[in-house]
Amino acid sequence: MNVSKWVRQVHRWLSIIFTLTVLANFAVLGLNESDRPMWVVYSPLIPLFLLLFSGLYMFALPYAIKWRSGQNFGAQG
């Protein structure tokens, strides 16, 4: 499996983990307790930052491929 496919698969799994942590966060906030565990509140941040890096990689990948092949970005037609 090449790097691009691996990053896409990791990005998909990170999105599932992020969604579950956000749902857990809302469930804990819905309990209306005054002493909420801070690890639950901040738990979505770890997958969110990892999603940021993998998403930026996937966003920049087509531009990097064009740059390596020597195509001009500003050329029309």
C-alpha cells in the first residue's frame, strides 16, 4: 500500500474516532454535572489535530505532483 492510500485510510479512521469523541463529549455535557472530567472535554483535540495534518497532506498532494512533473500552475489552456 502506498503512502497516499495509507494516509487516506488513516484519515477515515481518525474521522470516526473524532466523531465518537465529540459524541462522548456531548453525552458528558448532557449529564449536567458540575465536575466534568477534563480528559473527556479535551479528548476530541488529539484526533482533530491529526485530521488537520492528514487533510493538509491530501490537499497539497495534487499540487506537489504537478510541481514535481514540471507543469506550470498559471498557464491557461
